[in-house]
Amino acid sequence: MDTLNIKTHSKTYPLYIGSGILPELSAILRNLNLSITKILIISDDQVAPLYMDSVTTQIKSEYPIIEFIIPSGEASKNIDWFYECQTCALSNGLDRSSLIIALGGGVVGDLAGFVAATFQRGIPFIQIPTTLLAHDSAVGGKVAINHPLGKNMIGAFHQPEAVIFNIDFIETLPKKELLSGFAEVIKEAIIWDKSFYNWLRNNITTLSDLKDEKLQYAIEQGISIKSQIVAMDEKENDIRAILNFGHTLGHAIEAELGYGEITHGEAVLIGMLFAIKVSEETYPRHLYYEEFKQWFSNFGYCTDLPAALDKSRLVQRMKKDKKANAGTIRMVLLKEIGKVEVQEVRDDLLYKLLN
């Protein structure tokens, strides 16, 4: 088991990563030095049957446990299930010394974290991610729910007490979920670390390469990149915005198709390709758009914009992005591998490239 320290302005917390680390859960909770009265575990109906018993077995002799299960999928990250989680917490007598555990992927982590951030004005929580995608969302303290008018528009910054990344969970994921999470790993390499990007190009040529030591290394490097950026800008006032590379169009695609119709990572990957094309037009310089598209295709990603989407509606969605300013779209653009920046982008250029 490896331990990384995630440092932010408001707190420092540990991230544990390795295979077979669930037996350490009880010791990890004790080391947090919290006077835990009760634990609410929030999970979904796909993850809970697989892993809930494995988690509760480790801690039920020491703490009262309450389980709450939501439907799996992005559609559950909404105000209704947020309210149901709060009702569960209240009806079971949680207090400010209680702890919430998010057991699941990014949807569960974001929802459970927002519940923790707002219940009695904030109680502690820990993340136990079960997807590769959650390596990104579990670190950094951004917690939120969706609104029909925009993704992650209702939320807070609330750092976890710890993150526990059990690699065994990841190696059993279906291909679609691996693709979704790997897109964020690629993103982190492109925006920040050319040497890690080169390692990915040389070592992960097909999705079957993403296992064992290579999987753990890829996750650790991705988390390390994100933690470095978060340490410099916890509240996304400046440089942290570069983590949204590919997300301006990606979030618009998710919202227009309907949350859950496409995975977050698949939408972001299309958004990254689009951002690279916009970058080539903006600077202008050759940024290997076709080479990126072929590399992504080799893994099995769909690299084309879904044909049914209306381009004008996508642009209007992009204007609601959190980086937008007074109706002007601002995107994270690529200058070179490892170097990106936020730039205003004209509507006419967006329409030209979307078409």
C-alpha cells in the first residue's frame, strides 16, 4: 500500500492506494483521530451488492453503520436524491461527529460529498472510489449535484478526511467504465506532464495494458498531477481551471444528450479533441489532432460528435460553463504537451469547427 499526502490550503489528508487494502480500513479510521458517533455509507445499486459487505465487515464492530443506496448513474446526481440522503441522515440521528463514507464512482462521491458538506453545515467524509474515473473526482474537494441547465452547478468545496483507493475494485470494471476513467488520466498527462504523457503513449497501447503495476502507476501519476494543481488553487480561482480541459464541450454534450446517456469520460474525450482543434486554429500551430484522434480510436473511444446534437444548443450550453464570462465562452486550450491556458473563444470559430 502506498500513501500520498493531498495538500490544500484548508487541510492535508492521506490517500491510500494499493491492492487488498480494505482490511486496513478500521486502522485508517482510527488514525483520523475523529470521535465518530455513526457512519453513513452512501453507495449505489450496482456497487453495494459487490462491495458493501466487504466494507462494513471491517468496521461494524466499532461503529454504528447506516447504509443508503441510490440508483446508479449520472441521473441520480440531482436535488431529489440529495434530499433523500439528507432525510436518511436526519432520521437516523447523525450529528456533527458522524462520518459519511462515499462508496462508489464519481456520482456517489460527488453526491455524498455534497451531503457531507451541507449536513449541519458540514461533517467529515471519506472517499472509497470504485471506478477509475473517481481517481479524478475523489481528490480535490469539489462536490456537487447536477441541474437540468448545467452539470455540477450546485455544489461546494469540501475536502475529504481521506481517500482509500483499492486497486482490486478497478481491475473488475467493464470496458466502458475503464474508458471513461482513462480519459481523465490522459487529460492530466496532456495538460501538465509531458514525460507521463510519453509513458502512456509507450506503455498503454491497448486497454488491456491498463492493469497491475501499470494501472497503479497511471492512477498515482494522475492523482499526483491533480493534487499539485489543487495545492496551488483549492477554490478554482486561477490555475485549477486547467483541469477542465475538454470539459467545456464535454459537459454540454452530457447535458444535451441527457445525463447518463454518455459516460463523463467519453464526453470529455470528444471535448478534448475539439479543444485541440480549436487550439490549432487559435495559435495557430500543428498539435497533432489526427494523431490524437487515431490514438483515442485505438482504445475504442468514439471520437465524433453525436450527430443528433444541435450545434447552436451546444454553444448555448457552453456559455453556461463556469469558466464563461458575461456570455463569452472561455476554453482550456493546448499550447503544447504539458502546457495549456484558458482563452476566450469566438462564437463564429466554435460554429465553424462544430460543423
